Amino acid sequence: MNTLYVILGAAIGAPARFAIDQYIRRFSSKPYGIFLVNILGSFLLGLTFRSSEQIYDLIAIGFAGAFTTWSTFMLDIFLAHELRRYKEAALNLVLSLGIGLLAAWYGLQIG
């Protein structure tokens, strides 16, 4: 049954990430959409960390696992570096990790 929760969460999380990122990219070429979903995902992981196994499987593993994306985050940083946008690459890295950690901590405090 836990596998079903993970599948259901992932089926919602991946399209949600895509929709949010595509929407935000209409207004900016910067990776703000991926930044936003990674911060929200960090918060959800913290929020559901002490939840029941079913809720954790659905939201943390399924939804947040498919919603957030390490690979796109890394690609955005790499491409900014390749384009010699060093400040943009550094800001993305530092802000994503720093605010992501704060979001996870805040989620843990609330949860």
C-alpha cells in the first residue's frame, strides 16, 4: 500500500513542478521556478517528517521527491557558470541551500 501512496504523490508532484517552472519562465529566464519548488519541497519534507507513514510516503517521498529536482538545480548552476554569470550561479547555489535549509527547519518546527 505504501508504494501506491508514493506513486500517487509523484504523479501530482512532477506535473506541479513542471507547471510552476514553465509559468515562472514566462516572466524570467532565471531559474526562479526551480528555486521556488525546491524551497517548497524542503518545507514539505520538514513539515511531514514526523507524520504518519502514509502521509510521509504520499507527501515527502512521492510528491516532494518528484516535485523537487536536484538535477535541474545543478544544470542551472552549470549553465550560468558556462555563460560566465558567476554571480548568478553563486547566488543560486547559496540562496537555494541556505533558504532550503531554513525552510526544512521551519517545517520541522511547525510539524
